[in-house]
Amino acid sequence: MNTTFAKRVFIALPLSLETKEKIINWQKRNSHFPVRYIPAENLHITIIPPWYENNIQLVEEKLKTLENQFGPIFIHLEKITLGPNFKNPRLIWIEGNTPFELLNLKASLEKTLNFEPEKRFFKTHITIARFSSYQSFNFPFKKLNEKINWEEKINNFVLMESKLLKTGAQYKILKDIIL
């Protein structure tokens, strides 16, 4: 695919202001960690990972066919931990349950966009900080497993553009679709 004029896009679930505030408060309490925290405007749950797309209008039209087909999805956010694994952590993320409705939405998106379903198991998570893997050796903790009990009600999904910068990714919502 010619990526010269393509945009790097993905599909995400936006978070409520309440959940974003809880995350920002946690980040502030742990500001001494040697990590790059994700700003509130970039916090989300990715359900279809990034790809390069030339025809954004066509993607938006396809996504529009899913509008009002699902209703709200309730996600229970359970813990703040290191990701993607304890052996080679590069992130701090929040893990949550993956309700059937979320898997159904993901499958419908993949079918609508003619994407091959991912082979790996889908894990509901919100990345809240990033760090280089070498930093993990000097981390003030070797394990992070903080239990939380937050509820998130998802009413929509978004097509987002991702611009990769030296300071981290910059996101912009291109299309907002009501569940």
C-alpha cells in the first residue's frame, strides 16, 4: 500500500471524563516514577490497532453503518499493572474485563472493514504510561498490581488518527459513532 498520503488510523473507545480524572490523579500521585505519562486527551481503549489508510471517507461510511447497533457497553476496570508482560514491561496500563458485547463490537468492526481477526487474545486495557524496557531494571518497583474498582460506560467508538512524534503519539478524532 502506498502510505505517502495515507493516515495512520485506529478504532478506539473514548473514556469518560470521570475515568480520565481518576487516571490523572493516579498519575499525579505517582509522578516520581521514571515514565512518560499519557495525557488525558490521549487516554482510550484500542479495539482495532493502527493501520495506514488512504480512503478515510470510505472507512467513515462503513463505520456509520454500525451506528446505533449495539447500545452501551459496561467495562469493569480492575487493576493497574505493568504491560504488556512482567518479563519485559514497557507500559503501565489499566486492565479491565472484556464483556461479550465488546468482543461482538470488535468482530463487527473487523467484518465491516474486511479485516482479518487478530490471532492474539484481546485484552481490554488503557495505556497510562510508557517507558523504555531498559528503564525497568531501575524501576522503583519490580511489580505493580494495584487493585481498582472503576466502572466505565462506553456509549460510542471513534476512528482516530495517530501521528507519531518524538514526544509520543498525537491523536485526533476523525469520526465518532454512537453505539
